[in-house]
Amino acid sequence: MAGPNNKQNQPCCRDQDSGIFQHDEAVVKPVKGKRSLSVESPVVLVGTSGDLNTLIRMMPLKSVHPQPLFNSRLYANAHDPLSAAFIGPIVGAPYAAMVMETLIVWGARQFIFLGWCGALSPELKIGDLVIPTAAIIDEGTSPHYPCDSLPSKVSHPTAIALDRIRQQAARGKIPFREGAVWTTDAIFRETPEKIRHFLTQGALAVDMETSALFTVAKYREVDIGGILVVSDDLSSLNWVPGFKTEAFSSARVQACEVIRRICLSLSTPKSSRESPN
């Protein structure tokens, strides 16, 4: 890793007008083309197509034609640039970072991630909502974004985004747990040894995107927070899938409701919008 005085070890400076990163030595950079949307905050990064469809119905954005971005669908209201944008599906740390970097160049400065996770702690059960307060880096994307603030290989959400998610969940009387998660690239290499190790590091659950998203946000100086739905259980060191359970289905709707409240609270009030009570 570059030394503390090396330019590569510092967050890039942004040109606030063009959104182009300055002083970035990368050869390949995200771009904004002539047909790219101007996307303003907030942007909801959604792990699965099903949850994306639920959010589109809830906001509602069914009449908005999605724009393809890589392998995802981006819903953004061009007539109301302050309203939330939604994009998914997003799976895996490298792809999540690529999408996020591109949307930052397109103008986004606030992000929320909605994903799924596997329970490591016996205190969690399928259908619980987890708000990550930290993410242990065990994926290959974060090390490419060197930050002096990540010596312990742990990344974090921004404080303002974390508080916003907590507040809207509480106002909606939607229960949640919070704590650290372990982010891995290798879903089929979640071994008993690794599960025990990351439990001792304080991880409640495991996912595939969160630490990379938090790292990129820190490097690019943008806002990020996340909500994870417990979809399966590894706490017994045996895999217990919960994808078809009523608890999991209901929790996904609750997570979408928290995000709906956040998006409405961040948008400019208009008579046509519902207030998040």
C-alpha cells in the first residue's frame, strides 16, 4: 500500500461542476456520456430484482422507463432530479463498486444499500433486519482504494446516513439489529473456521457487498448506509436457507418501507408526495 504522503493514498478531489475526479491516476475511469442521466441524491443500490420491483411500486416509479447500466436497471425521474433513484440488481463487491463509481460521476452523493445477509450470530434469526455499523473487509475490491483510515481492514458507513436509517426505522416502528458484518467474495467458501473467526471479530452476519461500498464511499467522500435482511442462517455451522419463509418475505417489505421513508424525507416536499409519518 502507498505511504501516507503518497497522492494515491488520499481521496480524490472532485470537480463539483463536472463530477469528474481530479488527481486520480487510474487509467480507466467512470464516465458520463451524452445519454447518461444526471442523478442526484439519494440513490438506492438494490441487491435483487425482486426488492427493486417492490421499491419501484412503493415510491411509485412504475411509469418511469428504466435505463440500463451495466447489468442493472436504473430508475430515475428526469422531471424531478431531487427524487430518489433506484438501481439493481447488484451482486458482489467488484460490481457494486463499479456501479457506485459510475453513479458518483453522474452526480450522486448519497447512497443507501439494500441487500441480504446470512446470520452468523445465534442472536439473529431469518427475517431480522440488520443495520451495519461496520463491515469487515474480506473481499478483493477495498484494498484498491487505499485509505489511511482503514488500517484495521474495517470500513464504516457515514454517521449521517447511519443515523438517518436508524431514525426512519424507529419512526416506522420497524425493529432492527445493528452491528458489524463480514463481507466476502466467496459465498461457497464460508467455512466453519472462517465463521468462528469472524464471530470473534464481532460480525453478526455475512454478505458480499457492504464493506466495498463503505470503502468506496470513504475514498470518494460520499454518503453511504445500508440495510440487510437476514435470508439464511449459518450460526449452527450448518446452512439453513430461509428464502421461502414468510418471515423473510415480510422483512423485505419492512426494509423497503424504511428506505421509502428515508427517500421521502430527503426529497423536496411536494403536494403530490406522501409524507413519511
